[in-house]
Amino acid sequence: MEKYFNHKYRIASARHPHWDYSWPGWYFVTIVTSKREPFFGTVINGRMALSGIGEIARTEWEKTAMIRSYVMLDEFVFMPDHMHGIVVIRENPDSKTAPNSWTAPTKTAISAETRAPVETSRRDVSTGARGDCGTMHCKSKTPRLQPDSLGSIICQYKSITTKRIRAAGHPQFAWQSRYHDRIIRDDPELERIRRYIRKNPEIIGKNK
């Protein structure tokens, strides 16, 4: 992933104006803690040792796919002040916006028929005005998030983790209000991202 990330976790958003983020697809997301505070633990000998906060965040991330039949999780990792993960949005039987050409996802990326051209911008994606996405379903000055979209999934995750972590005695915990995403366009890119996620603790450890 050095080609895309240069050993850094702050990546540009690859948003496309004509892409509906509730459509089936493979998405690489990065979510960062407020002020980059190392809430989730520390890297020891190239391996991530999760704190109690990190364990809560990981547990809730794993629940993301359990409570949503149309979501599948691929590789993910929690680092001291951020997390990386691959989110797969499968066709939702209740959705009428998904492309007709989409087929059930396997261990391949977005099919050539359904993927849209992607333009990289410098804009990050906001899930609300506050780092915890608020307690009102991400209501803020930004438009209401589309149900079952990537933004809605991430916002709900950030909200529930914030509530659980603060209830566990860590009132200072918060996420950055924005998250970073990229549409995964083909199999080589998918494999590069998976490799980057798996090696992230080792990479961060070497750069300390």
C-alpha cells in the first residue's frame, strides 16, 4: 500500500460524485481518534496490544456485520490512534438503488460492470459535526445520511463505541468527526490494501 499511503494512515478520500455509497461495493475506511490520542493501545514488537478501550472498539466493529445482513467485514486492524478496515456492502434486498448488474460478493473486488471511475480529492468525509457522531443519529448541519450507506454504517459505529467507552469510565474518548474512505476498484488493489492492513503494526513500529 506504499503507493497509496506512503506509510501514513491519513489518506485522501476517493469520492466520486456519481457513486451512491449505499450501492454494493468494497470500501477501505480509516477512522481516527480525536486529536490522535492513542486510546486503543500500543504497538509492541510489531504487534498491537489493545487497551480496554481498544477491546471495546474492536468488539463493536465485529458486531457491524452481525447486525447488518448486507454488510461483510474483511481485513481490519486497530492501531493506537486509528483503525483501518475493509467494509463490503452487499446487495440489500430492501434497497432499490443497487445496480442491477451486481452479483453476490466473493473474495474479489467490485466487478468491472458495476465499478465507477474514481477521482481522488482532498476532501475527507464527515459523519457529523461531533467526533462521536452525536447522539441524535448524526444530526448536524450536514444533510441526513442515507440509510444503509457507508456513511451511515460508520456513523452508527462511531456513536455506539463512544457511548460504550464513555460509560466504561473514559469520558474523554472521542473520534475525529470525519473518516477517510476509498472505493476498492480491482483485485490487485484489494490485495495491496489487505497487505497494508496486516502489516500496519509492523510499519508503525519501525517508524517510531
